[in-house]
Amino acid sequence: MAGGEVTLVELTKGFDDVVAVDAISLHVDSGEFFSLLGPSGCGKTTTLRMIAGFEQPTSGQILLDGTDVAGIPPYKRNVNTVFQSYALFPHLRVFDNVAFGLRRAGVAKDEIRRRVADVLALVELTGLERRKPSQLSGGQQQRVALARVLVLQPAVVLLDEPLGALDAKIRRSLQVELKALQERVGLTFIYVTHDQEEALTMSDRLAVMNRGRVEQLGPPKTVYEEPQTTFVADFLGISNLLRGSALGRDGERCRIRVGEFELHAGRGDLDAAGETKLVIRPERVRLEPSTSTGENRIPSMVERIVYRGSNSQVFTRLPNGDQIQALIQNAGEETQFASGDAVRLYLPPDALRVLADTGTVPQDDNKRIEAGAVAGTGVTT
């Protein structure tokens, strides 16, 4: 389906002396599933509300198919929003909830019946037209809310944490369904979430936000495996951050001293010098017996093992005090390691990434990001 391109140009939103969204620029392609991911207070929901027209930007542009809609009221923008609360009318049947917007627009009755039937079939709710929201499960209510938006045939669908109220099992199932539905209808979806799994599962691309800015933007695989900042590495999934000192480039790798040991990293800022940080994902860390030898092996002590069903999460401690996590897939065999065991950790060079920045993300920098508290809107998430 043509149309649905969204471009944000230096988009800024301030509340009194607080900047909630700080001059972000990004482009969403037509038909793309794009996610805004970040912790509470990072500005992702404020950004979505500005695209929807519920908030007006302090400065910057919101281009929908090349037209700046920043000053246009919500009902005149060809976008529609699915909220976390669903906002269904409790006294109306499913059919009437979905048809509500069409009736407000003056669409003919026969056309309403056809379009509602088509969209209910699309979200697999055929046969439930006469039920009221209280007679539906949480997952079914979420589908009704989505159908009510899709029936209006918008250019862009905005989704504000629509799965947040569901239990974990239903949420995982609907993640797959929602992505498949988006691909079938071909609409542009812009999705706001703080759930990393949701963003990784559904997105074509995602933007990780922090304190009103975009820290990193790209396909899920790239952002997960090649984080550019300490914040992204620490926020997106489980990661191991090691303190080290860069000793210089060695061919296509960088030599890093971690405590008394030297490692080689093959990813990231290979020209780093001085104090730096390394990141490696737990699934790439390999536990070996303490007698193991070879490159990129470092001694550690097993502190505890947490059984997680499909895998076991092993927490270890390095001589310099850094904690390293490893994941051992459960293949039906008992793990050979136990709490208190001395082990060697193998950190493959191609999985070890040197971060360009060595900073930490302040956890108490509330003045900048808690704009909702200042303005009484509660929309800065």
C-alpha cells in the first residue's frame, strides 16, 4: 500500500524547563514496522503523541508523506492510535465498536457492514460481532481495538504499548500475530514499548531512546549484536560489561587488558586507547574447566546457577570483581558446573565488542526526562 512515510526533523518537545524530546530526526518507510524502545521517561510516548497530534511540538517537523502535519489537529491526520487501555466502549457490541469511526465519518451502511466483516475476519474475530468487551478475553479485546483502527484504512497505525496489559504467554503469541497482520495489510506501524523482546520480535527497525534522544537506530539484529553505546548494550537484552584498558590495534582486533589478563576483541572501536568497556552477550560466553588454556580465556568463579527452563543462567565473578553471565542451553544433561566452582570463561574475539563510549547512564537524571510529572500529563514514557 502506497503512502505512510513518516519523517521527524529536529522534533523537540519541552514542558516548562524540561526537555522531553530533544531534537530527534528519523525516517520511517512506508509499510515498515518501526519501534520506539526505551525505559520509562525516555520520551517515546511523547514522540508518538506528537505524531498522533495529541501533543504539539515545541519545534521541528512531522512529515507524513512529505507534508508537515505538526499544526494539523489529530482528526485531520491520516493516522490512528491503538492504546494500551484499548479504550473500547463497554456498552457497545464488537461490531458497533469497530464500526464507530465509520459511522462518525458518514459511511453508507452497506459499506460499513462489508468493511467491518472484512476487518473482523482479518483479526480472526468472525462470529463474535454481538459480544460486548466484557465477554472477551484480553487478547480478543486487543484485536477489537486494532480492528477499529484498521477499518478506517489509515496511512499510519500508532501503537502505544498495546500488549502491556496482557499476561506473558498471550503477549508472546500476539507479538507474532501482530507482525504477521502488519505484513498482510501493508500499513506503516509505529510501535512504542519498553519491552525489549517485543521490539526485537516484531520490528523491521527500531530506535532505542534515552533521555529524549535516539541512542541508536537500526534493524533489531544490528542493534542487539552491535550496540554503539553503554546504554544500548545495557538496556537491550542481557549483556556483560567489562572494564578494561585498550592497548592498541592488533591487525583486525584490539588488545584489551582486563585485570591481569589480556583479551582480543574483534568488534567495535578497534582503535580505542586507554580506559574502555567491552560488551559480550551471555549466549556467546562459554564455560570451560579451570584447566582450559588458550586465547581469550579468563579465570572466574561460579556464584550461582539459575534454572530457566530452556537454559540455565550462570553467574560468575572475575578476579577484578566484574560479574559475567553465561547461558547454557538445556539439552537434557546435567550441568557439569556448580556454585563455588573455579572455571575458565572463553570470550570469542568475534563476540567481544569495544564500546566507543565508556560512560554510564545516570539513573537519577529526572529533571530532564520526567516531563509528565512537571506538566501533569504523564506522557513521557
